[in-house]
Amino acid sequence: MKKLCLLLILAMALPVMGGGICPFTTIFMRTLLDDADIAAAWVTLGLGSTDGTFASNSDTLIPTEKAIKTYVTNNSSTPGGSDTHIQYNNNGDFAGDEYITRTVTDPGFLLLETEDSLLLVTDDKIILAIDAVNFNLNGIANLGDGGTTNYTNIAANGTITLVGTARVEKYMTVSAASLRRGTAPPGEDLIGTHAVLDFASNLTESAYFEVHIPPDWDVGTDLEIAIYWCPTTDDVGKHVAWEFDWEAVAIAAAAAGEILGAGSTNVEIHDDTYAGAHNLQETSYGHIAGASLAADDTIGIQLYRDHDDTDDYGADAALVHIEIEYKADKLGEAL
């Protein structure tokens, strides 16, 4: 039926010349054998094109379905699926065709492409592929929830700030060797390659150190201090209790400023068990309340061993270093 219909259409479409059938009609007054034969006849008549590149750029040729499919396949991305590779023709500017991997469930997307770059926008992603070494954004960028509650803000001057719950934990370490020993000092010692301070079980020995509030500190959040230490004997199953006093002092911006003084706030860290001699231990955290601190404060800390009923280890406890953890909401201090 398809062959007969095409035959009739061709016969009706061509004009009658001199009362007879046009020679072009005579050519095609025969049985068309298959789809390929039909396509060849269509092109021979000059009515259409099977060229999948659309190289002729014609205003009159009508492309076949196969030609359209070939052009779309070679000149657009492949939508839908899981971990789909974006494939596109950009005149050989890229060495391959696998640049973006995405996972989508909805085949709908917006694709903007030039010879050197590609921008893909889906319902949950924006993916940019650039054949260049630089990416330039002019203005403010909010990465996360779009600038609503929790996000990273990049200001127009390049300053990066973490907003909402966008935070990172950072650490400062104070080695035992850098501590200033007090009037009743712990003993200095070496365990392997580690310089330590030995705090006795029956004396109140102390050591001092200072911490300056870093510029990326999230104002109002606590500083947390952990003690890294080790026992010096194999008296397994005992406990060591540590304690520190601290005071925060601000820089005197005017004549009336704060002065250095003795620690007025006490923090205890108790009930830390250990395994055996020279096994490195970490205590739980002791907190310095962020509400009592201000940006640019300097904190003076006195550390000692707490000789109460929870400290039942009868030998020296060797201090290795002190870890100070804090929350940061920026890369540093803006210039």
C-alpha cells in the first residue's frame, strides 16, 4: 500500500506535458521495491535530502526522518539515564566526548553550547565544561542553598565566609616542649623522639601556655581543649585527672584596657583510663566558653594535674601535647 500511494502521489504531482505524461513521471511509473528505493527516488526528484550533516544549508530541501535523527544525535547531548555522558560535536576542540557525568531522572534540560564550552542546566544541577584554564565570575556567589540559610558566600572582593551551619573544625597544637614551666615545674623528659613533661602524682606541678584567638574563629563558639599524654609505667586500669585555669584578655585599644592576670576560670578533665606504659592517650574535651571570648583575645592557660580521688595513678603522667579545637566560619581575616 505504501509503495502504491507514493506511486500515485508522484504521478499526480508532476505536470502533463503535450497531453501526455511528463518524462519524469515515466521514469517513476514503476514499482518501488523497498524503503531504500523510495528514499533514492525522493532524492532523485530533488524533493528531499538524506544528508545528516545538513551541509547544503538549503531553503528548499526537506530532510528525511533518518537525516534529522542523525543530525540531532551528532549535534546535541544525550538526555536522561544514570551517569550519562554529555556527547557533542564542537569541531574537534576537545580530544574526546566524555566530559560531564550526571545522574538525572527527568530527561528535560537546558543546554547552551559554544565551540569552546558547554553549560547544562537540569532541575537539580548546573554543570559547566570549559575548554580553558580560567573560570571568571563577576559578582557575588552563594554556594549551598543559594544564599538562604546555610551556604558559602564569595563576596565581590573575593572574601569567603561560611554562613549558617556551613562551618569547619580547625585545630591548633601546643607541644609540651613549648610550655613555660611554673614555680613547681614538671620534669623534662624524652620518650623516644618525643619531648614530654612529667607531671608527678603527689605534687601540684604546673606549666603555662598562651593561645591567641584566630581571625577565622566563629564568634561565640566554644574552644575545646584535649590533653595528649601517656603513662610512664604499666600500672594498667588507673585514672589521671587534668585541670586548667584560664583567662582571656583583649588588646587595649585605649588607655583603659584589660591587663594580664591570673586565671580565674577553672576546667577539670577527669576519668581518663590508659592501657600501659608509653601508650598515647587523648582526654575528653574541656571547654572554654565562647560567650566569654571576643575576636583577637589572648588566652593565658595554666595546666596541672588534679590530685583528687579520681586520680589514682601513682606515677608520672607524661604530657605530649595539647590540642585546641575551634569552629571557623571564614578563611581568615579580610584585608
